[in-house]
Amino acid sequence: MKQRITYEQLNELSQPQRQKLRKYLLGDWSEPMKVAHTGEMVTAQIPTEDYLLSIGQMIEFLSSYQTIIISCDDRTGFPHTWLACGYDRPELCDALWEAVKEVLSDA
């Protein structure tokens, strides 16, 4: 089972969506801050791989915006079809990612 989104999926985000994701990941640290002793303005940086959300991170993110319903249709045999927040995909990670992208578009 796929555990994280890929770099290709991350690249599907528009610049405004990336900024919203960055703000979510960094919280208050996403805004530029002044260094007390130098007066220099700095912004927190996070490595690109930290943007590759896991299934757990996506569930946590989505739960702050909506009720999450996840189910697995195993009537069709293997592979199963995962349904998460209205998106069905063979991988749970991919179904959650579609829902995250939608929230980032609306937020």
C-alpha cells in the first residue's frame, strides 16, 4: 500500500495551493519573522520531502475541514477500491490526496 504522495502529485498543486499547504505545515512559522539582534527578516524553510504527505497527515489535515468517510470496496476482489471523501482510487493515499487538493483550492 502506498504510504505517501509522490513528487509528481505535489507538482499538481498551483502556487496558491502550495502556499496554503506550507501555512498548514508550518503554522505561525510560515510568516516572515525579524531576528531580534540583527533585524533581519527570515522565513522558516522546510525540506521538499516534508511536503510529501503521508496517509495520516492527510487524514489529520482533512479532519480539520470536514468529516472524513473512508471505505474499502472489496466486492470486486483485489485490488480493492478505496473511497475517501467522495474520491475513489485503487490507493487510499491517492483518494485522500484528491480530497486534500480540493480543500486547498477552497480554503
